[in-house]
Amino acid sequence: MKRNYEQVMDEDDEPPSKKSNKLCLIDAVLRGNYEKVNLILLNCYDVNVTDYCGNTPLHYAAYKGDIDIVSLLCEAKANNNVQNWLGYLPIHNAAISGNLEVFHYLISYNSIFYDAEENDGMTPFAFACIHGHLEIVKYIIEELDVVPNPIYGCKYNKIDIVKYLLDKGGKPCIEGVYHSICSKDVNLFNIIVSKLDTLDTKYGDNNIVQMITKYGIPEMHIAFQQRLQELVKINKLSDILDRFYL
């Protein structure tokens, strides 16, 4: 026999008449209770209700990485263009949580939001890099044709992300070098230096030398010198020593 709304409510829940629909639906999503979410929606509750932070049930389901509830909400016509007070769309939350299946589903549901910016200008790609979700980064680069900018991976020392993006044609920049030096991350520094011939030095080549001299550790000095010599030896950027005032 089909269970009604009251039967599926947890014992510690308030009855629907005493609880706002936004709490009923959002609570059910947060608990991962698919059956309750379904019953609430069948009782004509608004699928796009928001809490005091502007989050919809879809925001929470995406953040939790719950593909079953995400698909249920979308089938109920959830709007994935609702921004919370930080400017996040559900797709931003999916990128933060790192669930590729949810991310792919939301992109398929409405692909125009793959490069949407929140209030600080951060995109789903940026969040995936920052949180180290390589599979989502790969999906964005390979399926959505996004420029493989490694700067966010550099800022947060996500070596796998940086290496992948550089291998995909991303160009290291002076800011990335700076972050690797300040964090004393020799591995990250070496990865960036390995692409020195494509380095974006619009702020001046010698800035790199100055940063290494001021903040770098001996291993970085050695790696930098070795890479310069390699480039000269293979006739790449034959004037590189002059460029870097060495």
C-alpha cells in the first residue's frame, strides 16, 4: 500500500502543518531521504523554495553529491539558475563537492551555466581546480572546451591539476610561479619551470629571478638554472639568459 506523507515523516519531525514547506523539503534533501523528497513534491510543494541564504533544495542536493535526489528535483522542474546570496548556482556546488555524475547531469540539464560566475567571479572550473577534483576538471576541459588556465591549481598547490592543465596546453604565468615559491612547494615549482618556454611573463621576466632570490629555497634556484640551460642547449629561446639577466 502506498505510504502517505505522514507515514514517511520521521518521528522527530514536526507535522507539515507546523513546518514551512521550505524546511520540509530542504530537510529531506539534507537527510538524503529520497522517499520523503518525492512525497513532499507530490504534495505540490514548491521545488524552488529557498532558505535564508538563498539556497534551493537543488543547491543542497548538488553539494551532497546525491544524484538520485538531484535527478528527482530536476524532473520536478527545479530551476538550476537560482543564485544564493554568494551568487552560487547548483552547478557551483556540484563542482565544489566533486561528484562528476552530478556535475555532468546538471550540465546536461542546462549546459549554458558551465562557465557561470558567482559574486567573486569564480566559475565551476575554478572551484573544481581549487578543491582538487581532477575528474571534473578533465570533463570541463575535454567536453566543454574551456581554456586550461592553471592559476587556481597553482594558488592552492593542486599539483595533479596543474600538471594536467599544462599538459593540455595551459600556459603558466608569473603569478603561478609566485605561489609555488611562497608555498616552498618544490614539486609544483618544478612542474611550472618545466614549461618555462611558454611562460607568460607579461609583467617582466626578471620578476621571476627576483622572487626566487627573495623567497626561493636552494632546490628552486638549482631547478631554475638547470631549466634555463636546457632551453639554451636545445636552441629554444637562445636569448633566454639575456632575458633573465643571468
